[in-house]
Amino acid sequence: MIKFINDKKKVRKRQSYFLETKDILSDLIGHKGTLLFLGKYSLNEVLAVLRKRSFVKDAQKRNLWPLDYKMDSSEFPVQKFKIFYKECKLENLIVDLKIKEGRFIPKKKVPEYLPFSEYKFLILEWLTLQNPLLSFSKDTLPLPGQKHPGLNLSRKVIDVFIYLARLNKADGILAFPAYFHNAILFSRYFHFLDPGKEAEVMAIRKAAVSIPFKQLAWIVYLNCLRREDGMLYEWIAEEQVHPLNSKLKKYFNSNEYKDEVKRLQQNLHFSIDWDTYNNKMSQLTW
């Protein structure tokens, strides 16, 4: 499960293979309503994107066929979109998405070299990607919050979001990863707006370089990580951005941002409280 929280609660350049707008979505001017995704697109148009991006083909490879869909815009601008195996039942859930378009001004002061005014983002509030046909065994450790193994389709799903963001002329994609492991999973595409938060995540990864990813996820989730002064570390979500706006791209690629991340990272040191971790893990039931 990839979970995000909104702001009301607490790059390497790579080639992209985006589809041309004319190949998928018509240029609708339609009214915002309960039947349109993001207030613009019909369910058939959304499904056309999923087919073009091979999501349907990948689902078939995993024996997740036929598919059923549920789209809900009743809380617009928040859009809910779910994909199910065979029929719309909770136990058949494959994708659970909450997304919206919105403008965002960070509450936390940003560096002076970021010309941040008020940018338009595609905002991810919640995303679950799972295979309901699979279960975890006694020897398979799930990630915190996971009910079923994932689909291993994060890259393709992110490409769909990037396509939608470009289509809607957004300045980027914004997420508030509620779990530490969400931030790591999307770190190939996203950077924290605050260089201090970026440095924090990198410092944790460096301190646990030999620790398996899932185990590190639980170490952080169970508050078993300690700072240099002995205080327990607690994960707090902040703004993580995939930039599309040229100014935002320039900010994350700037020497000022990169140098600040490196400088701050040097002052951060973490250690694992193994006794607490082993004790808490022994009390968990799967």
C-alpha cells in the first residue's frame, strides 16, 4: 500500500514515453460533475489510458481478469478511483486511488533560491496497488499497512500520473507519504521540497545500507530508530514533489539544493534499537 496524507494533516533525467493527447483523451471542456474523472474525463477515457499504458495487459498476466471499476467524484475536487478483480468487492480490490488537482503553498519556509509562489499540482492523497489473489506466507514480511503483495507496477502507474499532470498543465505531482517506505519507493521520481527532509531520508538509508528494505520499513514504522542524541526518531510526512515546471526542475537540479542536502546529511546520524525492534516484532500478528 502506498499511503499519502494531505497538508491539512500532519533527478536523474530519464526518457519518458508519454502518449500524445490526441491518442487518448479528447479535449473536453465538460462541467465538473460526479461522472467525470478530475472533472474532465469519462470512465471510458480513463480506461483508454490504462490500456495504452499496458495496465490491462499486465493485470491479465497476473490472472487479474476480468476487471471492474468504480469512479466516485462525489467529494470533488477529491477523486476516488478503484479497480477490482471480477467485481466491486473489497476482497477483490487491486487499485485504490484518491487524487485531486489543487494549488499549494508550503507552510514551512522554503529556501530563498526556490521561486515558490503558488503552483498547481496533481495531488496524490492515497494509493493502494495490490494483488488480491496473493497472500503473505509466514516467511514473507509485508510492508506496514500491506494486506496483499504488491503489483510491481509503481513505475507504470507513476508514468500515468505524470501523463495526466502534463495533460492538465500542472506544475508537478505532489505527495505527502504517510509511511517512510513510500518516500523511498518514490524517491526515483520525487524529491522533498525541504532539503533537510531529503537529507534525513538519505541519512537513514546510509545508516541502514545493509538492512533489507522491508525490515527497515518496520524499524522506522515501529519507532526503533534513534538519533545521535539517543532520542527516538519519528517519521513525519512532508511535501514530496515530482517537478514538471521548469522552475521546480531547476530548483531540484541546482547546486544549492544538492549542496544543502549533502551538508545537512553530514550532521545526521542514526542507529537501530534492535532490542526494541525484536520485542515489538515478536508481538505482531499477521
